Amino acid sequence: MRHMGLGVLLAVSLLFLSPKAEAGLNRGDWIGSGGIGLMVSPTMFLINPQIEYVYRRNIFLGPMLQTGLGSGGALVGASFSARLMFGQHPRLRPNVEGGLGLAAASSGFSSSVGALIHIGLGFDFLIEDRLSVGTIMRANFAPPLQSFIFSWPIFMVRYIL
């Protein structure tokens, strides 16, 4: 157990001592991303494609789709989101996200279509100038569906197009 703890400590240390990798972001660039993970309440498999416009080096705007598939039916949320990336670390970039849109459900909800509001918190790890991997946890509120949905694209890949 101690060896595992030392290994994790060494990996984290190397992460923070990595050479600086600046994101090659310029205003007007587009970022394509996709993630897979899970949605909870009910539990579903999540597919999460997204395209973002680089408004500023740390502000991104664009449409997002959250599709949850499971034995209890399907839930699709389409929204316009804004993401803010912050922090000074050369590779690890925390971010917050928020958005508005519509949610449609096939079963298990009181209504089949309704408004969707989401907020999220996550991070991206820059692998190279144009490529990052990350994760984000989102709280989704869909009042007409009388539902709170937690979505977590556990693995996301972002690429500057």
C-alpha cells in the first residue's frame, strides 16, 4: 500500500514538473470534443459531443449534446454552453461551464420535453498544443421533467480543429 502511495505521489510530481505546453488557442478557432461516461437519476450510459468557438483564450461558446441511453429509456439534452478555463498551470486547466437548452426523455419522466439548465466543474490536461483529455461533472436541472440529472463524461477528448 505504501508503494502505491509513493507511486501516485511520484506521478503527480512529474505531472507538475512537466515542460510547459501552451495551448495553441486563438480567437476564432473551433474545438471539437467528445466524451463518454454516465448519467445518474436514472443511471444511463452518456455520450457527449460538443463543438466550441474560441471567443477568448479562456472563454469557449458553443452547442453541446448530452445523450443518456439505458434500460429505463433515453434522455437527450441539447444546450448552448459557455466554458471558462482558468489557472496558470502549464498542463492542467480547471474549468467551469454553464448552459441552457432543451431536454427530451423517452420514459420515466413526468413530461417528455422541457427546459434544461446545466452547470459543471472539471479540468483538462494538455497533451500537446492541439489535444487535451479531461473530465467534467455536470448538474443538470430540468424543471418541466421534474428531474435533477447528474452527468459525468468520465473521459473527454478535445481537439483544436
